Amino acid sequence: MTGQVRTVDGRVAGRRGQATRQKLLDCLGEMLSSEPYRDVKVIDVARKAGTSPATFYQYFPDVEGAVLEIAEEMAKEGAELTELVAGRSWVGKAGRQTAEDLVDGFLDFWRHHDAILRVVDLGAAEGDKRFYKIRMKILNSVTNSLTESVKELQAKGKVDKDVSAAAMAGSLVAMLAAVASHQKGFTTWGVKQAELKPNLALLVHLGITGKKPTK
């Protein structure tokens, strides 16, 4: 952990305090992977971390406050998803690779952060602006880059001018997010992970370029 960390009452936490705070966050993250968000209590998080509820409240106002901390860190990592698209080519075989890399990176990110993303989606769906902003921060990192990709292709005459770059990019990212959060559910339809990725990449490539990828 880098930077200055403060307690709820504004005091700067020392190295030991920072370590305790991080341990509480790590334990909370583990609990979110195995328990419903609404069932997680401060006393349980503190017990798992080997400390007391009083210590927990030194660093976080409540469980939700701690969850937002985890979510904010995840969003910073999510902002790096833009690298999967920014500056990449969508022409020829390179375009096919770009689509495949975007799908791989997006699905991997969702799998890695599955537990906290479920909580973020829940909060956003319930109208909590804090969770909504975090969710949009992650999605915007890809949406903005894809929008620019479509505009660049339009400028070169490779994509119809009537296509709304922002609408197409936003629709594709919303699709990616929905598929990513439903990855386990595809098995009930008889779809294997190895089949999901190339077909999703095909849809992304078709959406951005209007053409099937070059083999």
C-alpha cells in the first residue's frame, strides 16, 4: 500500500496500522467470495483478521465503506483495460487479434474480481451513485477507446458514417460486461469456455469493423 492512510477520525496510520487495515480488507474480500454481501458483519471480518470490531471502526465507518475501498482499488486496475484497445489496429489479422485480446482481458478481469463486481453491480442496480460511478469508471475505460477506434475507421472510410461510434462502443461493452458476469451460466447452455471466447470476439469484431475477422 502506498500513500498516506488515515483513520476514520483523521489520524495518519502508521506502518502497523496500515498493515492491519489491509488485512481487514483482504479478509473482507475473501468473505465476499464465499458469503452473500448482506450477511457479512463487522464482527466476523474483525474475527477473521484476528482483531476487534473497535479496530475495524478505526479505519472504516461500516462494511459498506470497506467494500467501497476494495471497489475503488479494483476500478484503478480496471482503468488499465483501455490498453487492450488504445492504439491497436482493427485491420486484417491484427484486427482479429485485437478483438481476441479484448475479450480475453475483459473476461479474465471479471473472473479475477468476480466477488466485488457482484457487489458493485448490486449497489449500482439499487441506485447507489458511489457504486454506479465505480462501475462506469471500469466500463468507460474500454468504451472510450472503442469509440475512438470506430471514429478512426470511419475517417479512413472503412466504417459507414451513419454508425454512431459511441452507441456501438457502449453496446459492445455492455454486452461484454453481461457475458463476463454470466460466464458460469453458459455451461448450463452447453457452451464451453473455449467456445465462448472466439464467438464473443467475432461479435466484437463485427460490431467495430462491420466485417468478419481475417483468418
